[in-house]
Amino acid sequence: MDENRKTPMITKILYGCGAGGGNVMSTILASFLLSYYTDTALMGAAAVSTMFLISRVLDGITDIIMGGIVDKTNTRWGKARPWLLLAGPLMAVGMILILNMPMGFSDTGKLVYAYLTYIFLNCIVYTIFGIAHSALLARMTLDYEDRTTTSAVSSIMNNLAGIVVGSVTTGLVLKYGWSVTSVILGIAACILILITFFGVKEHVGIDAVTGKVKTKEVPFKDAVPVILKNKYFFIIIFVGILTLVVNANAIASMIFYCNNVVGDPMFMTTLMSIGQIPGLAILLFMPALSKKFGKRQFMLAGIVLMIIGFVVLGLADGNRSLVLAGTILRSIGISPIFAGIYAFIADITDYGEWKFGIRTEGLISSSQSVGSKIGIGLGSGLTGWILAAFGYNGAAAVQSAAAVSGIKFAFGWLGAILSVCLLVAVLLMDVEKYMPEIRTALEKKHGQAVHE
């Protein structure tokens, strides 16, 4: 097979459908789950936030395990792709379970149920999906510029799913309740993930004659030391964590801001639709700009816009025009970050093979899963801890002035502070300078492997 093949646009879109399916879940967890737990299930914000954090410990373990499993997988569908077939249906089951808290349970019973369903959905289901989907990009082609384009298209699909879910969820819940809404969203996530399974094939490391994986299985004991030597593995984890912390906190605090500062819950629909659309538009320019200036430069420019956007939100004080303007700037800024992370993971996989002689798509891709889940957990957790610290009461009709101040801080100034930290992390991600040399070496290596 031509491992440097250009990926057809339809295939890029089908790959992006999987990202959209994963983001159906991510949007619900980042935007609505904390509010669901505090205002519907009537659980304490601090207890929920602590649950988010504790679950991250288990997440790190399952991510590394799943990365090793993907590296050892050898099927007629490839290494990464077959796991999407499992992830789709499990995603639907997990979303239905997590949004159907048995209201007759005691406070302890609710917390136990929340732990079990949250761990199932995040530590097991999303681990399977996230690592498989990320690893699949590195196995579609060795052309790193083409992978950047695929990543940009995938991010567009990812954002579209987030916009749709963020826009319709409040209306669905008000009309049908959480039970029906969970079924609708769970099935949608499942279908989108399965579209990627059926529509995308692996080409890197696949024998042209037999169609089977020809890459040698890498023992876990050999693969782990290699990724621990790969400095970019740790940098991309940190970038992923910070990005998702910023995004998850901004979105989780948004519903509280709309309810208690703006005074209009449905304003969130406006922010999740109109406020996010400009971020999609900027992704259309990412392949061309990344080719000319590099992914890192494009991401750095985005972070500067994020900082400005969050400062505007910090100053908005409920002014709808300023809130919308700040949200638009934040959306434009963060979009290239998400696309860049996926593309960099594929580059880091190539760097590891070039530098250390071992290709580990699964374990390298676990960095994306680790980063996203820790980020979502910490981001949503930060919101909850801030609300608890400022005295937020989910059962109160009107929040105290202190609680409102906490909501304003979480929605604006905290994002600006975290974005500055993200700027420093992306400055350290300079793997692109090696890519021309890496591509030449891997083309030679893989070309020889085909004839061996």
C-alpha cells in the first residue's frame, strides 16, 4: 500500500465523524454534567468535583494499558480501527447510564452511582475510543501535511458536533427531560463513531498483498521505556491537559454564568452556536497557514486570541455583547489548538520511530486521551471547587453575591491565567523542525520493509 498516499476529502470527513461522536460525550460532560449533578441530582459541588479528580488517577492507568493493547492489536481491520466498532455502542450505553441518576438513592448512593458510571464512561469507554481514533490518524498516511489537513477537517466536525449538542441540549432537556435526551445523544454518538469505523481504512504498516498488519508487535516492556525518552510525549500531554482544562472550565461555568449573571438560561444556546461558529471558520485556513508558518505558530496566534477573549469575558459583567464577543474570540483562538494536538500526536509517533527505532501509535496516542480526560475532569472540577468555595447552593433560587463573583472569575479571569500557561507549553513543542528529515528516513525504512 502507498503509505504516503493523499487522503481523499470524503475520508477526512468520515474520520472527523468519529471526532464528532466523541465530542457529543465531551460536550455533555464538560458543559452540562456538573449542572446536572448539582441542580437536578442535588449533589454537592465539592463532592462532584472531588469525584472528577479521583477518577483521573484511574484514567491514567487505563490510558496506558489501552495504548499498549492497540500497539499489540493485529486484525484484518488493522490495529486502531477495530476498537471503534466496540467504542460506539459502549458510548451510547455509558451516556444513558450517567444521565439517569436514580433519584430515590441516598446522598451516598448517588455518589457511588456517579462514581461507577463516570468511571465506566471516561476510564473505559472514552479511553477505548480516544486512543483508537487518535492512533488511526497516524496509520492513515505518513504524509504529515496531509495529516494536518485531516486533523483540521476532523476538528471542524468535532466543533460542529459540539455546537449542535450545546445548542439543542437545553431545549431537549426542558421539553423531554434528561432520560430521553440521554438516549438521543447516546445513539447519535454511537452512529458517528461507527461511521469512522466503516469509512476509514489503515494504510501505514499494512501488507499490500495480504491486507494484514505487517508492523511487528512491540512488547509493552520495550515500548514504555521508549515513550518515556520521548520529551514530546510529555509536552503534548501537558498541552492537552491545559487546553481541555481551559475549555472545560469555560463551558462548565457558562451555564452558571448564563443562569446567574446574565439571568437567561437560553443565552447559552446563543453562545454555543453563534459564539462557536467563527472558530470553525478559522480551521478552514489552518492547512494553508500551517504549511506556510507551521502548526506551532498557528497555535500560538490562537492562544493570544484566547487570552484577549477571556479578558473581555472577565470585564463583561453580564453585558451580552461583551460576553458574545469574548466567547467568539475564545472560540477562534482555541480551535487551532485542538486541531494541532491531533496532528502533533502523529508527528510525535513518527519522531519516536525515527529517534528510537520503535513505532508505538497506541502509547503515543494515549497522551491525547490522558490529556483530554484529565483536562475535562480538572476543568469541570475547578468550576465546582470555585463554586463551592464561594458558597454556591444549587437548591437556592437566588445565589449570594459571593457565589456570583466566583462564577464571574471562573468564566473569565481563570481562563486568561490558564491560557498564559498554555502559551508557554506550546512554545516548547518544536518537533516540526525535524519532520523533513523524519519523513525521508521513514519513507526509506517503510519502503524497504515492503520488499522484505
